[in-house]
Amino acid sequence: MKILLTGANGMVGKNILDVAQKHQHEFLSPSSIELNLLDGIAVQKYLKIHKPDMVIHAAGIVGGIQANIAQPVKFLVDNMQMGLNILTAANNAGVGHFLNLSSSCMYPRGAINPLSEDLILKGELEPTNEGYALAKITSTRLCEYICKENPERLYKTIIPCNLYGRFDKFDPNHSHMIPAVIRKVDEAKKSQQPELDIWGDGEARREFMYAEDLAEFVFYAIDNFSTMPQNLNVGLGTDFTINEYYQAIAGVVGYTGKFKHDLSKPVGMKQKLIDDARLKEFGWSFKTSLDAGIKQTYEFYLSEYCND
């Protein structure tokens, strides 16, 4: 198939293109300059010219708690606009297949874990990333509406857990937890810091999957698209505490200092664990362990971000 991949320059996009080398599909991977998803007319023109068979929508404004709190307008407006533009343009252009990448942050903050796919819009969202979550819910629902109106369309959504891995960002102000902690711990080791802060009590639980595993799943989904559920969680089905992530990263990096907890800082949801029952039924499972994933991510960080 000819597949348009949005967000090709992001972590997920780069991992998908990396894995794509093992497959026979033709990929269109325009930069944001070549295809501005915030410009609805430009998106329509691009699809009319290139006529993809499928769209994988992986573009988005992403970041951790700090970034979401600092720029809620951007996280809501830009993400929602991109989703609406690419979905409506694809539908109008007659694109038959659409794989929408959403996020587990769209599940209610008070929902009982593990989080199943039918919990969308069943409760209040987590305030620290509500704008991003609302944008993701909108795209997810729009996929459902398009399929209701036209049963020939296969517009489906995957809901990954938190991700990390090669091609990640390691900027402490904009990155997610694992890359931010890798950088923080590595710098503490190099400067021989005896102690490091952890936000909150470190007991909040998070599920992080290695991004290359998600990329592998995308190609499994492409091959089995007609039988894939409308909305599908993609993750590990297991989680760890923030403290355990810090300890695992310290072990890989070789940091031997102590950790202290800053209880004045926000921690977000206490737990965010996806229910992987439908994923197992669909016949797919992750392969990269936490230690192996952290090691590969740390190697990438050292090669790309450090000069020594």
C-alpha cells in the first residue's frame, strides 16, 4: 500500500519508518513544512495529489506534565485541529484505511485500573493534561462517526500506553518521564551529585512501552486491519512505580546516589494501566523488557546527545 505517515519526524514516526524497511509498503513521510496539518486546505490538496491508500496519524504536540500545564491552549487547539483536518480530508478524498494514534490519557482520572477501551468519556479527565486528552478523544470519536456513516471506511484508533525509546526527546522541559530521568540521572552521575529529586512520593504507577514495539504493532495492525477492534489499547498490561523506574535507570546508567522526594510537585494520575485483554485476543504482545529498553534508549542518548 501507499501509506501517508503524519508525524514522521517524531519518536513514533521515526520508529515506524525504521521498521518499515522490513516491509513492502511505500511510505509518504512529509515534514511539517511540506504538509502543514494545521492548514485544512493544504491537507486536502496533498491527499488529492498523492492519493494514499492509508493514513497513519502519528503527528501531535506532545510533552510531559510540565509542558501540558504550561501550554494547555496549544495542546488542545493544535492537536484537535490536526486531527480534524487529516480525518475529514482523508474521508473526503476516499482514503479507505486510517490508523489514528491516540493516548491512554483520554481515560477518566478516577477509573478503576486496568483501563478498558469502553471507558472513554465515562468520567472526569486528569486536569494536568486535559487539553491533550480532549483533542485525542475528538479524533477517536470522529473515526467512529466516519465508520458509522460509511461502513466501507476502516478508520480505527490505537491507544498506546506511555512510550519511550530511540529518537526520543531528552529536553527536561518537553520530554516524557523516562528520557527526562535518563538525562537527569546521567548528568547527576557525571557531576557526582549525591542526591536526586523525585517528584511526589514516587508511588504513582506508570506503564511505559518501548516505541519500537509500538512500531512493530503498527505493521501487525496493517496486516490484520479488518479484524482489528475499532478502538484498541496497545501496551504491556503491567506497570511500575516512578521509584522503580528511577531505580532501573540508575542501575543502567551506573548512578549510585540517593533519591529524595519533592512532595510539593504534581504527580498526575496515581495509576494509568491499560487493559490488554482485547490486544491479546487480537494476537499481539510486546517483546522488549524494561531493562533492555532503557539500555537501548540510554545508548541512543549517549550517541545522539552527548559528546563523550
